[in-house]
Amino acid sequence: MEEEMFEATEMLQYKQLDYGRLLSACFLLQTLVLSKTVNKTMGKLQTETQDSKVIRPQPGICVKTSSETGNEKVFINICQSNSVPPPPELTREELVQLLQSEDPSGYRVPMSLGEPHTEVDNNSQGCTVYDVIINQDFFQRCQKDPLFQHFVILVSLEGLENKYSLELNRDWKVLKNRKFLGSVSEQNIRTKSRPVIQELQPKEISTACAKRPEFSLFLEPPTGHPEYLIAEIKLPGVSSSRSLVLDVGEDQLVLTALPSLYHLDVFHAFFIDQENSVAQYNKSTQVLTVTMPVVSSASSSY
């Protein structure tokens, strides 16, 4: 049995994978998480790599809410930086239609969700603070329209809930005369993708004539808390993994077999560990197996 092994890591191109499905009783949104922040307040230093850079965002607004469990005070600093790409252009009318639609999953808001850090509020009491960074121009747009501001706060809440398994109160308050709680911390954002199988320019990838391959998803173990989500994808006619481009997101799997042979784009109900996901292509059976460690269920926070 001949097998080819490659590491399944996320590709971050202009049409990027979102790293967290935002589940809401009213609507479904998708948010792109650009970084995993290490704050100086936690005693760790930011370091740049070839595929990332350290940025210091500008203050924006400070939102006060609380955790549903324990009713502990939580503050969210929504910051701004042009180092974070903007979402697609959206008019107010289009936003209203988006929120009223049955499946508004096509609109994605790039943002960086920082690690929690402890600060002291005006009553000299300890509280938990999260820093969220969005594009500066989009932030200014949100400041001019209460509907857009409400939208970006809700997206930020749901993004933090999904990333850190939180339950946050929807009865929030935007603080007046305070743009930030604590100090503005640096964040390390990813700026370049690492090639999955081979490096391709976006113009080289065409899925217009590609077929959707047969595939199956199953859990291991099949009962109880799953440790792995396993995808088996049948790719008849594919002779080598060199023609495959695989993108693994937190809750999304995208596969393209070149040239325009197969294309698969599927969401699943679990948050997985992209960095430790592994794909294996069996040339004899022409089946690609993607093994993804499960972090949590997408609905575990609700």
C-alpha cells in the first residue's frame, strides 16, 4: 500500500477560511480569526515570524458585559488596525437583508481575537478583558451607524464564545468616555499562508468545472466524547497528492484536485485543531483520509 503523507495546515489567502462558525438564535455569521495573541500582561513577549507580524492596534470602543455562568464582569476592547483586512463592502440595506436571510453565512468579518487578560475596573475589582481587532475603515463605518455597531459587537461576542467556550450575556453596554480598558497590547497576526501541498497562485485554481467528490465523515470513538473527526474522500483519477490543495479551518474543510477535477467545500459541527491535523493519500485506493483532532463541538457553548 503506497501512501503519501503531508501536513494539513490552513491556507490564508484573500478568500480566507473562517476559523470559527458564529451560531446565533437569530442568524449565522462567519468570522475569520487572524491571530492567536500572547499578551505582555501575561509575561510573554510577542515575536515575529516569516509568516506573521506584530501590530499595536488603535483603541476603539469598550463593551461591558458579563458571563452567563457566575455573572462575572467581562470587558471587550474592540480595536482597529489597517493590518487586518476589511470585509467585503456592505450597504445598510444589504446588512438588513443579510440579518433577515435564512443563511447569511456568505459574509465574513476578518478579526483578531486576543487571549484573555486580567485588569482592574473603576471599582478596583479584578475583571477579565478580551481584545478584538477589526479593520480600521470598517470600524469607522460601524461608528457611524448603530446597526453596524450592534452587528460587530454581536460578531465579536460570538467569536469569543466559540474560541474560548464562553457564554456571554447579550445585555451589553458600550462605555462612554472610555475607548479601552487596561493598556493596548500588541498582537501577532498571521500575514502569510504556509503551503499545504504545493504553492499555487489564486488564478491557477479554477473550480468552475470541478465535480464534488464522494466523501464521508465519522468520529473516533463513535460514542462518547470524540477525539478525532475523520474525513474519507474518494478521488478516482487522482494519481498523486501533488495535485491536491487542502485547506483545513476550525470547522470547515476545503479540497481542490487540480486541474479542475474535484472541489469539496464542507462545514462540520466540530471545532478542530488545524495545526495537528494530518492528511494521508492512498494511491492504490485513491482515497484521501484527513484526521482532525476534535477540540469541542460547535454547539457546546450554547
